[in-house]
Amino acid sequence: MDRVPVSTLSGIGAVTQKRLEEAGIGTVADLRALGSVEAYRRLRFMSPRQVSLNALYALEAALRGCHWLDLPSSVKTVLQQEATAIDEALRRGLSPRCRRD
């Protein structure tokens, strides 16, 4: 059952499916094994300007079998914290590593 394409999950559209596949996440089993946060991290690092917090909500909701608007606020809070940490890591990765002494 989990070997089916991620596109079969509710809330995963064609654009997200393509991005997931480019990140090596082609099946529901792949997404379940990584989890929504790791999948989002990969997408953000691949396309930082095109992937937003809503993508993380959609991935989590797809794994839970619900609409992202129906995620409990406590889950959204945790996801927001995870997204903030990922964004900070992304900023560090794109900033110059050399410093002037």
C-alpha cells in the first residue's frame, strides 16, 4: 500500500509531487520513512524561495489523512518551530563563511 506514488495522498499536487520526486521521495513509504519535517527540509534546501510553511503543513496533513487546516494548533506550533530551525540553517548555509579579522 505504501509503495504507491505520493501523488495519491490528498493535498499533494503536481508541483509538490515533482519536487518530492526530485528530492528522492517518490512513494508514500518514502515520505512516511522520512517524515514531513525531513521532507520539508529537503524541499526548502532545494527550492528555498518556492517552498513555504504551507508545504510543511500539507505534507504533515497528507501523512495524517486530513486537510492542513484541520491540523491541531499544537501540531502547527511544533511544525512552525521546526520550519524556523530549518530556515535558520538555510540562512547559515547561504551566508559567507569567511569573516574579516
